[in-house]
Amino acid sequence: MRRHRHAKIVATVGPASSAPDRLRALFLAGVDTFRLNFSHGTHDDHARVHAAIRALEAEVGRPIGILQDLQGPKIRIGTVKDGRLDLEAGESVRFVLEGGEGDARAIPLHHPEIFSAIVPGQDLLIDDGRVRVRVTGLDAASLTAEVVTGGALTDRKGVNLPGTLLDLSPLTRKDRADLAFGLELGVDWVALSFVQKPSDMVEARALIGDRAGLLAKIEKPQALERIEDIIRLSDAVMVARGDLGVEIPHEDVPGRQKELIRACRLAVKPVIVATQMLDSMVGAPAPTRAEASDVATAIYDGADAVMLSAESATGKYPVEAVAMMDRIIRSVEGHKLYHSIVAASDPGEEETPPHAVASATATLAEALHAKAIVTYTASGTTAARVARKRPEPPTLALTPNLATARRLCLLWGAHSVQTEDVNSYEEMVAKAAHHARAEGFARSNDHIVIAAGIPFHTTGNTNNIRLLQI
């Protein structure tokens, strides 16, 4: 089953999409990787979905990626009197560390790390920024603030602190339990929420090791300040525009998106663009023109993948949303300006022999209008180095590791196939020709370009190019 596009689709599983028949329909419509959102659902719920996806994988004979998204340290207010508190601009309010049901004189905020880090003049954004207050004074157990933007405050609404670096681990007790469960299930990727600093990635890596790929969700402005180090310590990145768009000005989000995609291409790390991409399709069978353009922009920017959240998890039209995203991607990638636009955003060359060989592989394949680039890859690195150039021919990534084949379901242009490792140059050539035919990439007399590392059974040593006519 070959996708006739380069960019990948990630879809969140939820009540609207968790049944085995619905998962199958979503895959056939275009999903490459399924996201399990551990902010919702029980372990039993996620185990059933995981088992259904693995059964589907066996049925269709294609690797399918599974991404576990950890909830992270979401900061929330407590409960308020009568479940609602109406705040007006200019009003003074008070937040308290201890307390039960609150009012404007004592709104519960049970997060001591806030009281130890925030200073007067900084803002708290509540309910995705619908309510904004500015701190005017504080002590060890309470803080006073002036309401800048008024509105209704209801129980357990989220709080964002855009100007404050919190002494907070990205892994809560719940996250650690969820992570252990996900690794036991065998998820392919783990997404770390609310990353603030490089040490957050180190902490998570110590728990995950090499049992899954580690993905950094960029949704805090503090992460943008150390982004190069965070990308270096990650295996992939998500531009999580929901919380990021609350904590930085809306008008800055598009530029930051482009910067992050470019930085990930330079670092040879897959990057996902996420949040509200086809949000209208939660309740309508078609997106707005602006939403279609938003997806298209991410593809023109060179993103490896685009993601559906509520559209596929709780929406009325999950299959239609995936099919629409698939059509938008194929339309963009077929546009006459697509390759010139993507090439113009090439981040430049890394001055290492493996990168140079991968770059030359992509250039040769394009110059000869090869039907495919075949990469032999144990870890996925060779395929990623080729994908960094965003070549027009698709990449057929052959790997002996099923885990690698599944992780490559996030990588731009990669059609991964698990196959036995090769032991000789002749076997490498023969197997490349066989799979190019079997997977529908090439026929007799077509050209393919093969990239591999010799000696075989080594990781990250891309040093050989072979041009082959089938």
C-alpha cells in the first residue's frame, strides 16, 4: 500500500475513532501514524487501541506508527464558587496556594512552583488566554493581580505563564506511570509536553532509552530560547501551536513555525505541525478555505507531517478529515511551484561525509528522474539524511528493524519496508531491485538510486551510492 505523497498524516485516536473498523478506515484514508493522547482515556482504553492498530498492521502488511502523547504538567486553577466567576477588566483578584472552593478574593492555584517563580508585572493567561491577569503583588502563599482581559472563569481551567520559567519537571507522577505503560505496550514515539529546557529532554531520555523515539513538543516560549539544544536532544519535534499560540502573540506563530521546520531539517529530525489544522471538520464535513491553506502552508514549509487532533478524536467526520488532509497534501505536492519553494528553504549542507553522500544521492536521483531512492538503514538515519533534501523521487527505506520501519512513518517521503539485512554488495543490489518492483516503485528499464553504508551492519555510515537500471 503506497501513499502517493511525501508528507505524512498523524491522527489522534479518541471516542470517534477507536473502534477497529474506524481505525482501518482512517488508515485507508491516509493515516500513517496514530496518536494516543494520554490526557484522556484509561490504560485499558489505550491498550485496546494499540492492539487494534497492531492487528491492522498485520492485516495490511504495512508498518504503522504509534505516538504516545504524555499529558505533562498542565497547570490549572481549582474550583470556584457556584462553578463560575465573572471577572471584569480593572478588577483586583487574589490567587491562593491553599484553599478549596474560591471566589475573587481567593481563587485556588495549587502550584507552589508558580509562587516561587513569578514576579510582579508578569501575566497569567487563563482558559487559553480568554482571561488575562497581571500580577501586582505576592507572598509565599498568595498573589494579587489586576484583570487585564475579563471574562468567565470556570472550574479547572488551564493557566499559561508566558514570561515565567517554572522549576517544574515535564514528567508528572501520572506521566511516569503512563510512560512505563506505553513502553510496555511498545509505542514507537513518546511526545513530551511542555518542554522548557534541554535538561527536560535528558530526564525523559534516561527513562526511555532507545525503546521509543523521543519527541519534543514545542509549546513554551522558554523552549524557543534553547531550541537548538532541545532539537539536538530529541528524535523528532512537534510544533504544538495550541499552547504556543497562547503564550506568544498570534502573529508570531507562523514565523516560528517556519523557523522550527527549517531548524529540524538542518538537524535531520522529523517535524510535525499540529493543532486546529482542519478544526471546522470537528462539526462540519468540509474545512474553511483558511484551514485548507494552513495545511498547505505547512507542506510548502517542508514539514514532515501534519496532525489532526479533535478532528479525528471526537469530531463527526474523522475519516473525511483524513481524506481531506490527504487531498490537500497531494494537491500541494503536485503543484508546479512546490519543489522550487521547498528547495528555496533548504537549510544548507552539513559538512560531514554521510550528509554529503545522502545529498548527492538525492541530487543524482532527481537529475536522472529515477523512480525511487532506495536506502538501507538500521536506525533510519540514512533515510532521514536523504529526506533532508526533499527530493522529488520517493524514498524506499529498507530496514531489518521493525521498530525503525514504524518510526519512519513520521519521516517525509519514506516508504519503509522491514526486510532481512544484507551481507554483500550483490545482495544489496538484488534486494533493492526486488523491493522497488514489489512495492510498485519501478518496472523494467527504470532507474533507481541506492544509498547504503559499507561495511554492512553499521549504523549512520552512509558512504556508498549505486545507480541501477532495473
